[in-house]
Amino acid sequence: MVAVRVNPANHQEVAIDLSVEPPTVTLAAGGPNSSSAAMLLATGTPARAIIIQSQPLGVRNQAGVDMYALMVTIMCDGIAPYQTQMGNPVPPSGLPLLYPGSNLPAKVRPGEQGQCIIDWEEAVADATRGVAG
């Protein structure tokens, strides 16, 4: 990422500014998905999310956690496995778990394939137990 300058009179005139650090972009509060992540973690159906691909989005959520685009296969009892794309905040402790094939605990809303979130707290705890045990 790089900082850019935009001519306010003509938004088609853009210049790269290497003399300054790029700004930290933070997602706006509110909107249709506000508080849905916490609610989904609390009330969602347990599932497993197998990472196919991950990519940093270059933005942070309101809590200052970096957001990642994830392509995952969701496996949940009673539902045929499916692939979906989602954006999730990934805490620094979860970064070592972002590799293809990583099998992570998640919560989903069956019937709403876009409604899924990885339970990073449980994922990190599972990984830590695996190392210690």
C-alpha cells in the first residue's frame, strides 16, 4: 500500500506520494452487519471452516484488528459442505493459522451461506493445546 494524493477538483488526477506512510483505514461503525459477528459467535451453529485461501484486505475493524478476505469450505453437521467467501477480523495470534488446509472452529447460520465467522479465540486455544500437549 502507498499513500496517494487526489486533486479535489478532478478526481481522475491521482499521484503516488512516497514521502508519507499510507493511512490506516478503519471500517466505519454501524451498517447492516454491526454487532452481527458477536451475535453469530454467541448464537450460531458450530461448524468447521477449512481455509482455501486468505488475503489481507488492508483495513482494520473498529477494534483495530486487521481484516482478511477468506475463501473457506464450511463443514457443519446436517448440511452439505459448501464453499464461501467472507471477510473476518483476524487477531495477531490467529495469523499462524491462516494457511491452506487449516481446519478452524466456526459458527454459521444454516441456510444463510454468507453468515459465518471463525471463532479465533477457540482456534488459538486449540492450537496452543496442540503444541503444549
